[in-house]
Amino acid sequence: SQQGEEDPQALSIQEGENATMNCSYKTSINNLQWYRQNSGRGLVHLILIRSNEREKHSGRLRVTLDTSKKSSSLLITASRAADTASYFCATGPWGAGGTSYGKLTFGQGTILTVHP
Amino acid sequence: GAVVSQHPSWVICKSGTSVKIECRSLDFQATTMFWYRQFPKQSLMLMATSNEGSKATYEQGVEKDKFLINHASLTLSTLTVTSAHPEDSSFYICSATEGTRISTDTQYFGPGTRLTVL
């Protein structure tokens, strides 16, 4: 089964509006990370939230984590056309030492389109 | 910030040939590198974990004889797709960590390599 499932699959908004993307996962995690991917490009790390944290901010980004519900959300405030991209959540396993080190499981992603 | 490069950015090859993709950490030493595969409009799937100086660890279902990984130095890992076939066409992305081996190490991703096998 897929770890890190996201919704919506696609989101289309106007510039200036807020964008919220959600991610759910199935197993225990050590941390959850959000990445952005512009079309045909590599991934850019946005933010990491540890399993003992509930909320984290970085610029226009706000991430929440609810480990009881195994879910996270990414909020982009005052969106810009340049925010148009795919956004992925990725989970790091609990107890990520040894052979599990660094292994990230990615969600299916949300395609965000911000119209000027 | 830490930069990871990949070369080539895209490659087209004939079925049956082998293709080598390089992943380099430009301004840091990467004891661990990861190779992912991404099909169009899909997520990234981890193929293997590459540790400098040792054999790569492959994920279940990934053929190690088909996807040869070499991590000969702290700044370079290579993925060779041997005897490529059209179904190997995909976007291959590498990532690297600075290797403090804690669970919150940031992975820095390369820009990806688009492989098309005719």
C-alpha cells in the first residue's frame, strides 16, 4: 500500500489565494518532509517536521503534523504563479538508523497551478 | 546550499545498449546517495541506496544486475542501466546526504536524467 497519499491530486487557484495540500501515511514515522518539483526537474526540499512537532513555519509555508491521525498538511499562503509545481510529502521511517537510514517514501503528489 | 548535479540531463539510446548516469555532490561529501525512478505524473520510487566504498542496497523488485550502481568516491555515484529496453524509459533522480546518519539529514536532489529507450 502507498505510504504518503496526498490530496487533492490537483489544485488550481488564483494568485494571492492560499493553497492547502494534505498528506496521509500508514506507518509510524520519524519525520515528514515536503518537497517541490517543477515540471521535469529535480526536487527541492521545503520543510521537515519531526514526529514530536505539531507545526512548523518557513516563510509562506506552514506545515502541520498530526501523528494520531497520521496526516500532515502544507499551507502556502499568498500564492504566486511561481509556486506552480508538484508538491510531494515524504516520510522517513521510525528508528531510521542502519539499513533504514535516509529511506524516504514519497506520496503521489499534488499538482498545484497558480493562475496569474 | 548543497548542490547535486546529474549528467546527462537527458539521453536517448537504442534498445539493448547500456547507459551510465552520473550523480555528483558538488560542494559536500556524500557518504550516502540514493537513486530514484519516476514515471510521468507519478511519484518517486526508491531504487537503491548507495554507500561510498560498499555495495549498493537495492529495494525489493529492483534488478541489481540491470541497474548497476557504483559509489567510488565521496562525491560521485553512477547508475548504469544495462541492456536498456523501452520499459526502462523513465526519469532517474539521485539524492545525497552529508552523512551524519541521523534520521533528519536533509537529502539534496539532483535535477534528474530523462532516459528514453527506443
